[in-house]
Amino acid sequence: MKDRSHNEAMAELFRDDPAFAVDYLNSVIEEGDQADLLMALRQLAVASGGISSVAERAHLNPTQLYRTLSPDGNPELRSLSAVLKAMGMRLSVQSI
């Protein structure tokens, strides 16, 4: 049995259970840690066919997307919305 990384395991979970992916991403956003959000988005991108594939569907430069989703990345709202749309999701606001 081959060992796999945490990121690979999370990507597989997200791929197998899209509802879990949405719930997980919402919980990360609620906690407000940007580094965790970017890691979750990278894992979701892997689950959605890879960074290059997501970048193509989002009409973004793959190199720029790699940098945007890096631990030091700071995505613009426009880029974040495009990436989420490419992965079949969108941002929304709810009352608390």
C-alpha cells in the first residue's frame, strides 16, 4: 500500500464528496485563517483536475494561479471568484 500525502487524501475526499468540500471550505472561511483558505483552495484545485486545468477554466495564467494559491498568496476577489466558479462553486454572503 502506497502512502499518500495529506493534500492528496484531502483532494480525494473533495473529489468523492463535493458537499463535504463545500462544508469544509465554508468552515475554513468562517475561521478566517487565510493560509488555511489558500491550502484548502489548492487541495480543491487538485481535486478539480489540477491547478493548470482550473486556471484554464478560470481564464487565468497557471503560473499566476500557483502564486495566488501559495501560502503567501493574496488573491483578489475577481481571481477568487473565477477560481471558485471553475470548480463549480461561488462566494455568497449570509446573515449571522
